[in-house]
Amino acid sequence: MAGESLNRIDDTVLVREAQRGDRAAFEDLVRRYDQAVLRLALRLTGSEHEAQDIYQEAFLKAYRNVGSFRFECSFYTWIYRIVTNLCLDHLRRKQVRKEDAGVVVNADGEEFSVIEQTADDRPNANPERDLLRRELGTQIGGHWIN
């Protein structure tokens, strides 16, 4: 327990020095938590490559925002939140890309987008057609044409 308390005091000193522009102090914080950050990112993403990208992004974000750190929590908790949020954002973007992909290979081996090949006949699905419909409606007396 005493070691944990000592680490928090050391972190506080290092953060305050980093807030004053001491890059070496921030580098000490990075060295102290780099393995924990990498392990967390790896556990959340499941990919070593993605974990390394998030690791770099997390410490860069922490460096840019260390001036706004208010000591309401430990530095470890703060960097842990940054990593967690970056991982969640990354996973959301990755999921959206998967959903948007919709690429199929036809019998000739050519890829095409299922979404682009599927007609969407909902009234408001085609903004251009909807605009033309409105303009035409305005020209013939202000009534909507459906």
C-alpha cells in the first residue's frame, strides 16, 4: 500500500513538472505506464497493430492535454480513460466500415457494392429526385407530387 501511495505522489510531481513544460517528466510517465497502456489497448482491440496505434495516440493526446489535468484522479486512471475511449471510438469506426462495406464478388471475380446496386425506392431516399419533385410541384401550383 505504501508503494502505491508513493507512486501516486511521484505521478503528481511528474505531472506538475510536465505541466510546466518538462518533457523529461512526461517521458517518465510514459515509461511508467507504457506497458499497462499497451496491454489495455491490446485487450480491447485484439490486434497488436491497432493496439500500438492507439498506444501512440493515447500518449500524444495525454501530452497535448496534460495542462488540463486537474488531479481529480490518478494519472493512471486518466490515461486508462483516454485509452479506453480511443479503443471504443476505433472499434465503432471499424464496425461502421464493416457495415458500409457490402462488397460482393460476382461470378467473373469482379467486386461490386451491393448497396450501390440496390435501388432504394423510398420517397425521400433520393434527395436529387426529391428536390426535382418539389421544384416541379412549385412550378405547377405549389402542390406536392408523390
